[in-house]
Amino acid sequence: MSGAPDSASAPLARAGGGSRDEEFSAYLHARRAALLRTAYLLTGDAHLAEDIVQTSLAKLYLAWDRVRDHGQLDPYVRRIMVNETTSWWRRAWRRREHSTDRLPDTEGYHDRYDDGLGADLWAAVHTLPPRARAVVVLRYYEQLTEAETAAELGISVGTVKSQCSRALAALRDRVPAHHDPRPPATTRSEEER
């Protein structure tokens, strides 16, 4: 997926004649919604996702002149978002609980191909540790290959495979039974009938 620039960022690679601000604004306008969805899936919190995207885009803007291939901005920004999410989890203040009397508005952050199981599935994904969650989101939501996921996260392909395997096993245990696509296990007495 990240091997070839997508249609939203491809014009930036060809334009080259625009000013820095115009090019950045075009990228921001084209990719902000997709980046917000990815950040939401990484964090599980709509407000934190907006903060992560804003910080990531600010860092991208500062590094805009150093980015060689503007057609490959998405992997660069995703890497910043994963690093920002990891930093956020490491902060001591993150461990404090915040009470609220209403749930955050999460409309607009769900993938448009949601078949009704998405909310339960992503609730289970958010129970994974941050690194495992990042692997699952990049591998299955962003549809990156194992090698691309490893490059995004700065880890080995073997680590991607093992984290993915453990995360999927944990998800199989955590997804409610009525969403499990596998047929229910039959007992020996049921088979004899």
C-alpha cells in the first residue's frame, strides 16, 4: 500500500512548483480525515487522536523541506503518529483516571466499511498494549506488509510476526462469542448423536 503514492498524495509529488505552505495545505486537506481515523484506532480516544494528528502534522511541517519524496508522506506521518502515541502512553500523567458524565463523540472516526461489528472489534483492539495495537492497526487496517510495518515501527519483521500472532490470539479470547466467526466447538457426545 505504501509502495506507490496514493491518489491523494500523488499530486504533491508532481507539483513541486507550489510554495511550502501551499503544498502542506494541500496534503493536510487531502489526508487529515484518514490520519484522524488511524490515530483514533491507535489511541481509542477521539480527543487524543486529534492531539496526536495535530502534533504529528506540526512535526511534518517543520521537517517539510527535509522530506525528499513528498509522494511518500503517509508512511512518514504514520511513523510520527505511532511514536507520539507511544510517548503518550509512557507519560506518568497518562495513568491518571479522568471521569466524565458523557461519552466522547466518536462519529466520523469509524471506517466506512463497518459491518456492524467494528465497535466491538475496536473495543477489543484497544485492550492490547500500545505496541501490539500499533502492529495490528498498521498491518490490518492500513494493510501494510510485514516488512512495511516493521519499517514503520523500527522493529524486525520477526517482531512484527510474533506481536501480531500474540495480539490475534488475545483478540480471539476477548471478542464476544456472538462475534466469533468460527463455528462453536462440538463435544464428543454431540458428534455421536
